[in-house]
Amino acid sequence: MDLPSYTHCQFFYCFFKSKIVSFSPSKTKLGVKMCFIAFLCVLALGFFSGNGLAMEGRLMRQPDIFENHIVFVFENDLWKVSLDDLRAVRLTSHPGIEAFPKFSPDGNWIAFTGAYDGGKDIYILPTQGGEPKRLTVHPEPDEVVEWFPSGEKILFRSPRTVESQVYQVSIRGGFQPSLPIDRIRHASFSPDGTQLVFTRSDADAMHWRGYKGGAQSDLWLVDLKTWHFEKITDYPGNDTHPMWYGNEIYFLSDRKNLRMNLYAYSLQDHSVTQKTFHEDWDVEDPSLGGNRIVYVCEGSLWIYDIPTGKNERLVIDIPSDRWLTRNSFIDPSEYLQELRLNHDGKKAIAVARGDVYLLDDQNVVNLTKTPAFFETGATISPDGKWVAFFSDRNVPYTLYLVSLEKPEAWIPLAVISDAWPYHLEWSPDSKKLLFGDSAYRLFWIDIKKKELVKIDSTQFQKDNEFYWEISEYEWSPDSRWIVYSKCEANMNSSIFLYHLDSKTITRLTNDRYDDTSPVFSKDGKYLFFLSLRHFEPLLDPFLDNHINGNMSEILGIQLQKGKPFPFQKPLEKQEKEEEKKEPAQIHIDLEGISDRIFRVPVPPGTYKRLKTGQNAIFYLSREQFGFPGWEEFVQPKSVTDYVLFRFDFDTQRTEEVISGIGHYEISYDRNHIAYISGNLAGIIEATHENAPGDGLLDWHGFRQAIDYHQEYLQIFHTAWNQIRCFFYDPQLHGVNWEKVKKQYESLIPYTATRSDLNYLIGKMIGEVGASHEYILSTGDETRHPKDRKISVGLLGADVEPDSVSGVYCFRRILKGQSWDPEARGPLAGPEVEIRPGDFLLSIDGNRVSSQEDYLIHLIDKAGKKVRIAVNSKPDTNGQKIVEIETLHSEWPLRQLDWVEQNYQKVRSETNGKVGYIYLSDMDEQGFQEFEQGFRAERYRDALIVDVRGNSGGFISWFLVDKLERRPVFYTKTRHFEPMTYPHGAHPGPLVVLCDENTGSDGEIFVQHVQKLGLGPVVGVETWGGLIGIINTIPTADGGLITQSNVGFFDPLTGWIVENKGAHPDVRVENGPGDAPRGKDPQLEQAIALALKLLSASSVKENVPPFPKVNQ
């Protein structure tokens, strides 16, 4: 669908351009009907035209109003419109993003957040336009909240410290002091400027309709003289975007039908009254100016008039050139997702940017050319005549076949309408296809008969989240058999064999071991597979944990009986010659086949993706199994930590083929290999040692034209279909998913940027009302001019201006950990000797004045050496010049400092009886923190485990396993204190701390501790997000949208945590002013509770009298 044409629609546009379309109850039915008829005419003439200029602006965001003018964000720029003519004017055109515009109280300035130099900083701009003036230069994101009533300062939020994230900056720039409020999302000053109403939570930024977890948003009041705080709403959903108007506070709430609408809170009688009544779309981004509130709804700007109570939609003309969505050209190699080879490896089939490409040593041909549709799984037949692939061209998904002689003629073979298909494989005779899908099924189809045959399915998924469907299978050389692995009830996979003629399934391995990646030998005499059956436990140095490393072995099955196992001696010459011939038909003796399993002489390791070659086996190996990195989770083929090995049948030796890759495919003749390594892809010979970059895939300078209007619609459909196929509840929480698609699809024609598309996708996926629905990557942005990436260095200290001397003074030095160079503060080294109270006089020879922001002297110096002049007095006499390396971010140091303060507080107030462990996540870092902390603290009389702010992960049960160990016995040796048995068991009470920012796996940790009765939990309700993520599939332009795949439930109580949080046993809320004042009521309560439990504990380590021989 094209955008409305200005040429074809200008008659109707002249009717609308100066009007405000009213939806107030006073409009007559006839008037509404006439407007609707006119609108249909516009659609008829405009949307079906071929031109690209919009009649009406939609998808405007973050508006603010002053008198008769509105400023808003559109196309990532700032625009201004007068209510007199409703024709917008662009104020900024920088390629960086502008956001959160706010008029000054006198209307002369617009404050906004600008992402101009690689960061987000505060700028002001004359209302009539002009050059923006930068006010902040901190590397952490600074976001405008509100102007102070005086018009001299701007309130903004920034995650610069743990204690306070609320700041103010003068319109003249300079130092930005913090306010004694821990955090602010939205705020509004009282008319006299003495009070502030604000929200603390950013729940409104989540893609989550009807959110009611622990981080739900309430309204708070603070007196700016006494700093007394009061929570004025306690609705279990979200109250946000407060706006102070007289004796009322207007705000957004989803109190009715889980839709955001405007409400008013009375400061006199504390009543709440609904003001707008939108039913199908949320009210968003409201802002107050005078007696009116401007807001966004259904992609349009609306005006709510407070005195009359009427709301009206604005039809705004935005004369944009829409350059961000003009057709352009891209290099498909930058968007490669799949790569397969033909018979001899001289041609390749690539899936890139949602299309299927054929590449050889001379040309590149786009076989599909469908910017409006998404193709995947493409593979070329062994005879080189056909290419098969899946596409959402008609019904998602359809399996298509195209001839290389006539690729424009698509032949539909089968429709897979209820799942996402995977891993398409041709039979060696080029007559059949094999594939699996996200519903854990395995199919084959004859390309002539077009009859889809289900082979098998499973209802079990592996604990390893990266292999969860039937995805490993292969044809026999004669195309009559299919071998595959399938997960069973004990979470081990077994190998099965399917016979096409008889349609029978034979089990080849039992479920005692985890057997995967089955493949036939080229001669059809053997099957090979990987098996986790090498058990050689490794103990850690503390003897309280173990792992089984290098569990993978390569095993084989002899398909014919009566012959000796291979590899016991060199293969006979006759056998080698026979193996080179393609068998016309292979024979498999099924009787006793499981007794013919043998081991291939390859040492155990960590292996995956087994393939057979000419007299060889290929497999991927990595040094050891560890934490999956981000790339392995979202783009497993693009990792670079695997090595491809080749085991030669003749020499019975293993040799490296290529290292530093993530994925490989082998040609049908087994002589060439296609590999993917990060952003590189190539084709190499299968018998030589290679390196990433060898045999690079040659795209011959080919560039693909992109129609962004069509592609945005296609990406939207892909996101919709991913939720349909992968959401854990097949009924999608009772949501009418087709209706949701149509609702948000109606605004796709108005998208002008990828940000617009992200916004609509976010709103759409939020309708299912679930956690973990994220837009992880915004996809292709290479067509935009690149922003300058100018970083700002930090010193690792609190530095404030000294009003008396006129220079800056060090107030706190962030030390970090001296023994760890990565965690040591720049000013903490013994050679630096800077102390709190010292003065900062210059940076790289430039005098630093308290009238300016000292960070301006550190622009473009992050991670670089700088020379600073310091002194114990505010003059240069006796100053010391120190060279340090600046930081990109202080956040790790500040978190370490916060944790250390907590640790020392617990030790001090309990005389060392109570231990303290902080866990920042349930991933690799959190695991390290636990191992370090638990080994140091486990034998203290009591233990506090703090998971406040824990961002989740997947290792919580590992930690609970250790925490639930309790001493059963004690051991005693001469001269030594008794020791616990089992070793490493914590003997005393346990207390857990949580808060509203404890998320995901951090929450299941809390719930797990409570379920097992390990100890009480102190804090507030946790975030409430426990439908986890298993897989992600990139969109055509490389974007990533997650789907909530895994829900958690208790058989006795039902679904747990999701949208309600884990509830503490002792509820203690840290107020907005506690952290800035150095207060932590939650920790104080945990300490008191630990000491109370300790005093009541009856377990003592009293050593009984030693036995006597004669007694």
C-alpha cells in the first residue's frame, strides 16, 4: 500500500488542512458520517496512488504545547506546528536523533535530548529555529524531563550514579548538580514551583499492556523545601506522565480496559476522574500547556481542552521529503543469514535481506526479488536444477520450488500455517525434501506428488535452549531412509531411522545417553553421530562442585551385519575404492543394529554439527563449553569460537580445516565447504587448512535495490508471525491476533523511519500482555549518514565546583579493586595519590573553571591518557601533574563502591557475624559474584543475599543448589574448629533482599528460596517478568524481536511471578529520598532480621565428649 498522494488528495486535503476533526459527543451523526465519507474518498484516491507524499502527518511523538504552538518529534527530528494553519515546520535536520522536546516557560526556547556525537545530551534551541546549544557532555544518556518554572534550569534524568539519577542544568551550561531524589521518569512542578509531582518507574516504556508487576508506576509528591515525600496513588497498574494544573494533577492511567487514558487527581478530596475515553488505542506522551493538554493517540496529535473537557484530533500537514525511506541500494553480503552449496561447490545459494541469491564465479542473481515478502531456508538440489525455500508470500509459511531456468515461476509445494519451518534438506536424488518446524515435527515431501508426510514429532525440549526442535536429520545416499535425532522425556536425544517405503521408524539408540547430529557415510555403510557419554568429572579446587567437560564422542553404527568394526586396522584398498562409488541402493540390517555401535578414534571433546565427507568426518569443536555469548544467542551462525576438524578414515588422524567460525555447510560431492565467521563468509576446499577470510564469497559488487515502504510492511508481518509461532501460549493470552495485526498495520503506510516501525511493532507485541517482548536490534540503519562518535572520558570520581576558590574539588574517589586492572579506578593507583578534598586545576594544560563543566576538557578522550594538575590547595603553587587513563563509563566502579559500602555496613553492624553477597544478574557476572562471595561468606553465622536490581539470566538454580545445603554432620580434627558435612554448607539463617528491579531469573531465585523455605525475603514486589526467551530469528534487515517462549508455573498454585512479581515476606520500600541521603531501609531491615533469626537459632557446633575405650 502506497502513502496518500498529495497530487490526488489535495482537494480533500484543502478541506482538512485547517480543520480540527472533533470527536467530542457534541458532534452530530451527520457530521461524523460526512467526515467518514470524505476520509474514504481520500483513501480511495490517495492510498492507491503511486506517489509518496503524505496528505496527513501520523506517527508523531513526544509533543509539547505552548500557547498556539506544538513541538513534536517526527522522522527523528524536531518539528513545530501552529494551531492556526496546522502546517508543520522542521526545526532540526541533524542525522542524530532528537527526543523529549519541551518549551521553556516563556516559550523562547525548546529543550531536548540530542544524540549528536554518539551520546545523548541536553540541548536548547530557539523556538524559531537555529543552532542548538549543548548543555551537557556526560557519556551516560541525559534525558529532558521538565523546565524549572523560572525558565533558568532544566530538570533531567541520567543514570550517572547509584544514589541519584536526577539532575539540573542551567541554560548557560556548567556543572549539573543532582537533586536528592533517587530517580524520576516524568515530573511536573506545582504552579508556585515549591512542589514536584513525579513518577519513579519507566514501566510506560515497556512493550507490555496491562502491566501490574513490582515496577508499576505511582505518583509521588515532594516538597522542594523540606524534601518530604508522599505517594499519592497506589493503583496496582500504571499511573504515569503527571501534569500539575491548579488543584488537580492530570496523568495517564490504564485503570479501565487496560488502555491508557487521561485522568485527573484532586489535591483537595483525593478523588480520581477519567477525562478521555479512547477504547482501542492508548493515550501517549501527554504534555500540559496553559489550559490544554496535547497527546498522541492512533498516531495523531490530539488536544484536550481542560475547561470544556473536549478532545480533538489534529490533522497536520508535514511537508517532509521523506528522504529516510527513499529507495536505496544495499550490499546483500552484510545481511547474510544462510549459505548452501551446490553439488560441486562452484555455486552457492544465499539468503540475505529476505531474498534468495544464486552466486557463482561470474554472477549474482536475485532469484526471488520480493521486498514485500520474507524468504528463508533456501537450498539447491543436488542435480542443480531446483531451488527450494520457504516464503510468507501467500500463507505463512509456504514451501516453494523454483527452476533455475525460470526462477520467476514459483511452484507451491506445501503450506505450513501453524508453525515456523526450519532446516530444509534435499534428497540426493533431487526428488524429495525434508524439514522440521517449531511445533517439533519432522516432514518430508515428494516434489512431484506434493504430498506432505509427517514422519515424527516430540513434546519434549532439551535443557540446552539452542536445540529445542527436531533439527538434526539427513537423507541416506539412496534417498530411501531418513535418520534424525529426537528429544525424549529424560531430555536426552536418541537416534531414529525412518524408512520411506514402509513408513516405519526404528530406534537406533536408547535414551541412556544424549545422542545427536546423525549422518550417513557417503557409501551408505555407516551412520555416525555425536554422543555425550564420556564422563570424567572434574572437581574444583574447593571440592564442592564439579563439571563433566569434554563429554562429546563420535560414534558410528555399522548398517550391515557380519563385518568387523572399522578403524581397528587400516581400511582395505578394495573397501576404499568401493566407498568412492555412489550406492544405487543401500542395505540396512535392522535386526541387532543397536549392538553394532562403535567408537570413532577421536578424543572426547566439545563437539557439534557432524558431517561426512570423502573418506572423512567433519565436526565443529570448541575448547570448552561455557557461557553462551550474546552472538551465540541471537546469531549462532555468526560466532567465531569454533574450529572445524576433519577426521581422515585412511590415516585415522584429525586435522584442522578452519578455525574461528560459527557455522559450515558441505557440498554434495563433499569436496568444498561454505563457512560463516562473524561478518565473513567463504567457500574453501575441504581438505586444506584455511583461515577466516580465505575463499571469500564474491558478490561481484552486486547491490540490491530496497523499497523501504514494502520492506517495513514485510518486517512488521515477520514480527507478527514470530509471536504467532513462538509465544508460549498458543492462544496468545486470549488476544485476537489477527485483529491486532490489522489495527497497527493500518499505520505502516505512515512509517518514515525504522524507529517508526519499531514503535508500531512494540505496540503490537505489547498487546499480548507479557514480559520479555523486546526489540533487541533496530535493524538496518546503514543508509543513514553516520553520526560522529565522540566519546567523553571520566575520571572515576565525584568532582564538584568549589564556590569559594572557583575551581573544582574532588569529593569522592572511586577506588574499585586494586588487584584487578579492569576494575581499578584511574585515581586509585599508589602513584597517583589524589585524596578527597584535593583540587582539580587543569586537564591537558587547559585551566578548569568552576563556571564551566569540567567534562568539556575530556571530550573525545575516553579510554585515552590525559594529564591532570591537582593540588591540596586551589592554586598552582606546588601542584602535581598526574597522567591517568580515563574511563568510558563509571558505572561498574560506582556499583562496586555501592556493594562495598553495603558489605562494610553489614560487617560493622553485626560484628562480622552476618555475611553479605550481592548478585547483579543471573548470568556469567552474577555467577562470578556468587562464587567469590559464597566462598568467603558461607561459614558466617548468617547470610544476606542481595538481588536488588538483578537483571536476570538462567543460573539461579545453581545458586539455590548451594544455598540449600545444610550441615547434616560435622567433622573434627585435633587443634581445629569443627567443619560442616557436607563441605561448604552454610550453617545459619539466610535472608534475601529484592526490589522492583529484580527481574526474570532473579525473581525465580526469590520464589525458589521461598518455596524451599530457605529464609525470609525482604523488600518489595519484584519486576514480574517470568516468561523467558529461548530463540530469536533476525528480520530481513538484521533486526531482532524476541518472543516470550517459556512460562513458569507451580502445579499447586498456577503461573508464578509473571505480571505480579515475587512477593517479599517482609515488605519494606526504599523511598525516593533514602538513597541520596545514604539511607537503605531494606538493608537495615535485612540486618535486623538476620540478627533476630540468629539469636533464635538452636543449632550449635558443640563438640561431644570424645569416646572412651572402656565406656
